[in-house]
Amino acid sequence: MAKFELKLPKMGESVAEATITSWLKEIGDTIEADEAVFEIATDKVDSEVPSEVEGVLIEKLFEVDAVVEVGQTIAVIEISGEDSDVPSSSEAEPLKEQRAVPVAAAEIVTAITAVKELSAPIVNGGDRFYSPLVRNIAKQEGISQADLDRISGSGKDGRVTKNDMLSYIDSQGTAPTPAKTNVVESSKVAPVVTEKVVKIKEVTPIVASGDDEIIEMTRMGKLVANHMVQSVQTSAHVQSFIEADVTKIWNWRKKVKDDFYKREGENLTFTPIFMEAVAKALRDFPMMNISLQGDTIVKKKHINLGMAAALGNGDLIVPVIKDADQLNLVGMTKKVNDLAGRARDNKLKPDDIAGGTYTVTNVGTFGSIMGTPIINQPQVGILALGAIRKVPAVVETPEGDFIGIRYRMFLSHSYDHRVVNGALGGQFVKAVKDYLEAWDSNREI
């Protein structure tokens, strides 16, 4: 029987690793081609990993909560065919030649090994699982894999927690002795020295009373929180606001939405109409469709619109409409509805949320008339759509001005003032307003 290695597939250019959240198959289970074998979670989305072949699961190389890299073998499936055993890690690793080493050289080797232990990445192994936070603390404080493995964990199932790490660091002292290697003077090789400075930010603990409810943040909630803080620390946020009259759009949609549903089987919402206007404005102002990389501006060729959408549990995610400026209104509507529906059902794939160049969020869904959204890094702008309100307004006509009932909404544009000045930021959001107000009431769809 042949053996097939099921590897963690590539999940977008920005995704390098994922956490196994659950196994959908057990050892000995029969697996059909394209049937899901396990579930993973990345810093962007949760998804299932299917098998490319039909066979029987004979080996699971990682447990739940293990962090694996793209391209790593996760499971072995036995399939029909000639025998082609998968080599174990010991078989794949070449044997090291044993030979005599001079004393001075041996000490140098020992020194290099010590440095490698401190700089090597922390990995999970056996029954030891380390969260990203614990691994980051170990990296910052120069704690080696061997030292980390010796720390007794107080968390669930013996896991090492943040407090365990801080206690360990405190027990070592705030000024640890630099690790030095003893190299004989005759070797004329400078000793290898590593130093670390412990910097622990003191956080005032929050005291909960007996009547308070303690709620653990969801994994997605933690990721969003970190992403928002990082964005505020990275970009100089500035906002521009403008009010748009969307009466023509309101009346036109009311007139065509029923026929559109009968013909296309899709609901025609306001979102694809707004997305079309934003895509046109980005084509007019390409310097809003950029990213900042160090001191270099990356001008994006494709207009990929991020669309903030709600997940089934209430968390938010930003699926991406690729090449939005190339879609007609029917295509835009189908894409918006597809992404929104799969977001609610937690069926988005990593590629669905990758590659965005500009983001739109609809705060009006929750009744807000405007907002000051945080930029979705590494983009430089985000537009918030306020609620559409029926209000009295001054209407200008050739015969004079009069007061009329109009449908109006606020557009709130947040942009990165490091690369987008007030003129560009204001001109862009005004272009969106102009496209909305110039809507053709007789447009065919």
C-alpha cells in the first residue's frame, strides 16, 4: 500500500502558519477525496483542510492546538498502490559523522551551539503546547527551548501561562548574567556573549467582584484587538466627513429590486452600489490605492475592496472583492452577497480575505450616522458608510431653492496622514459622493 502525506496547504501570501483546532477524522477512518480531515485557524480565518486522495488515515503527526507551518506534513493516509513509505524524521535526517575534534575547536562548537539554542524558534512538541504570547516572551527574554521545557505550567493541562513566564523571569533576576563561552586564548577567537534586558510593563490588575461575569475573549476577538492597536500605533489617522444625497439611488433601487430578484435570484442591497462608486473613485485617485513599506510607497495595480462583514458569533471579518473595478453591478451584487453569506456561515477561505487594498465598512447597519474607522493595515484608507436618513433638506433647482424630503447619508473617510494629505483624502471622499449623487435614475441592470 502507498502512503500519501497530507500537508498544510498555502493559504495566501501573508499566512505562514496555522493552529490545528480539531481533527474531523480518527486513525483508521476511511477518507474520501476532497473530504475534510481537520480544521485549522490562522490569524485571519478558520477553515477545513480536505484530503486530495481517497484512503485510510493511519497517522496524525500533530495534536489539537499545535502550530504548524505551511508545507508541513500533518497526517499520513494509506492509499491503494505500490508501497512508498514516508521516511520518519530520524530516517530523513542524515547521520552525523563522528570524529575527533581538537579541544579549542570543540569549545567553539559548544559556544555556537549555546547561541543557536537561544536564537532558535520555540516549537511545540510532545504534550507541551506554547501559545504565541508565551513564545514571544521567550524570544524577547532570551529563554531557550530547553529552559522553557523545564518551566512548570499552571494553566489548563499543565500549559505554561504568561504568569508562569513572568515568575520564571523574576526568579532569574532582573539583570541576568550574560551567557559566556570559555574559549582558550590560543584559539584567538573572541568569546560569544549574549545579553538580554528584561523590560516588564506593569499592568494594574482589574479586580472583579463576586457579581461580575468573567468572559474569555474569542480567538478572533483577540486578533482583531491586536490588529486595531497595531494600526493606531502605525498610522497617523485623520478623518474627513461629507454628506451625500442618495435619493436617486433610494428610489431607483425601490423600483428595480423585485425584478432583479426574480431574474438573478439575488437581493439587491445598497452595498454593491456603494462599492461600485468607491471602486470608480479609487480608479480616479490611485494614490489612495497604495501601501507604505518603510520609506517606500507600493502603488497597487489591482483594486481589491475589503468589505467588513459580521461572522456568525458577532465578530467582524473583512472579505475582499478582487478587481472590484472590473465588475458590473450584477457581478458586484453576486460577489457581495456570496462573501457576506459565507462570512455568516464561517465558510470563508484564507484567499477570500487576502490581498485587500482599500476597505469599506457600513456602520449605518447598526444605526450610526457616521464613524471614525481604524485603517485596516497595511492599507492607507477606510470608508465608513453611515445610516441613510430621510431628512428635510434644501433642494436647488433652476426655478429656485425649496425645502424637500431627501434621503441623505454621511461618508466618513479615515486615512493615513503619513502618505495621504488632507487634499487627497478630501477629494477622494468627494468623488465617492459625486458618483452617488450622479446616479442615473433610468439605469438598466
